[in-house]
Amino acid sequence: MAKENIIPGYRHKPGFHCASSAICNLLAFWGIGISEPAVIGLGRAPGFIYNIIDGTPSRFIIMRHLELEQNFFSTVGIKFDWQQTESAPEATRLAKEFIDRGLPLLVQTDIAYLPYFNTDQHFIGHAVVICGYNDSRGEFYVSDTLHPETLSVAYADMEKARSACFPPFDLRNRFFALESISDFHMDEAVVRRAVRMWADENLNGISECPYTYGIRSLEKVIYDLPQWKHSSDWQWSARFTYQVIERRGTGGAGFRTLYRQFLEEQEIRYQSLEKLALSSDLAIIEDLYHELAATFRQISEKDSPDFTTAASVLEKILEREKTFYCRILAEF
């Protein structure tokens, strides 16, 4: 008889962002309830990366910290290491082994190879949880934030999705299994440390990051924006920028909405943070990102390229974010 195995007790709950909702689902499986904004906050997720790539869109903006998952687990005291293998069939074998042990598996994928997305657009690093498999059908069961129920993905498609290489990720079949929550810890000191690190990284950059990060990357895109009109795919670059700020799993405003909600949660919980009212300052920046996304969408719908309005909004964001990060570092 062909083998089928679905992890008992695993429940899928949709969310806004793939990685943060996946983490929420993993923790819920272990009996820990935590909000998605808290995962985003403790994961130091809102950021800004700008890069020119040999692909389409040629102008590529990323709004999140590339190591959200590691940031979160390390912040709450849980040891985290991506495991990986160069062999896609070996990755499939290992995934089934973890499922047999009753452990859901956090993996990263490229949506271009997940049939239920029905797209040829590469969007790499998309996190899903493998929570079961069916050998008779040759498929995994996956938990993906964008869908209300678990989905089935053929082994072959999952192998392509997990082994993809496209900027900014070379996936190499990365995976993580949460095996213990005994060291999980979250209090005001943990929150304060995470907020300070978030501000510092966005203001001063991340030395180990292969890309310019935060404020420096904002300055880079402002400097380069006049050249966007010379690229053959300027409309798609503008449209994609709108999407990655507002729609593609960010919760709106390039993760700033979720981060503002995280700050509000902590201001309710801790009186010292309530007095600082950081969420009110971030709400202004959040509105600017909504404006920026709308501006790029409008640009993408025009017949000729004109990025001057986007440059103006970016300048406002740059000034506001610099001031905000400096304030946090001074207060914390």
C-alpha cells in the first residue's frame, strides 16, 4: 500500500506574509500563540534593498530583511540554522523523513515553479510549510499563507521550486525544522533590543548583507531613478515596484503597516514604550509608502516614462526614516 502521511495536529492559518505566517503556524503547532506583526517586528523585517539585475524586472526592489526567519528565532532564543543540500531528490527524501517524525518543515521556494501560482515570474524566497506527503500521488501537502486551505504540490515541482537560483537568493533546498521551544522567551528587553537593532541596520546598513541596505539603498534608488526611463522594461519595473511595496505579501506599505501594528501591540503591553509613541511616527512613514506605491502604479500605466513624482515621495521617505531611526537609537 502506498504511503500517505499528514502531520496530526498541524493547522494552516492564512496570513499576510509568507515567512511570518509560516512561523506563526509552526509556533501554533507547538502551542505558542504569537501575532504575525510580532513575528515581523522581532524578525526586523521592514527594510529596503535596491538592485539592478540582468533579468526582468531589471530594477528590483525588496522591502524585507533577507534573514527574517533567522532574526526572529534568534531574537526569541531559539537556535536557528538553515539546513541545505545540493541534491533535490535528497531534499525530498529528507522532507519525508521529517514529516514521518511529526515535524513540519519550513522551506523556501520560487513561485515560478509552484503550479498553483500560475506564473512565470520569478519571486524567490517564498516560504511555505511542508506538512505532509502522499507517495501514491507523488506529492507534498503545503501550507501557504495566500490560500485558505493546504495545497498539494508534485514532488518534481517542489524540487524545482526549492532548488531555484534567482536574485537575491540561491535556495539550495534550504529547510528548517523547529524541534524544541524550551528556550522561547519574549519580554520588554527582547522587544527593545529588536527595535534598536532594526533601526541600526536600516540607518547604518548590514555588513554581512550582499546588497546595500536601508537608508543607503534608498539614496541609491533616488540617485538612479532618472535612468529608469532608459530601460526597455521601465513599465514592468514600475509595476513590480508597486506590487512589492503594496501587494506581494507585505501587509501594505512595504511591511510598515505590520511593523506599526507590532509597535502598537508592544505599546499596549509596556508602559515605557507607550510613552515613546513610536507607532504614531511610523504611521506617517507608512502613509508615504502607500503614496509611493500608488505613484509607481500610475507611472506604469502611462505611455511615456516620467519618474519625477516617485523621486519626490522617495525624498520624503528618506528624510522621515532617517529621523525616525535616529530617534530610536537615541531613546533606546
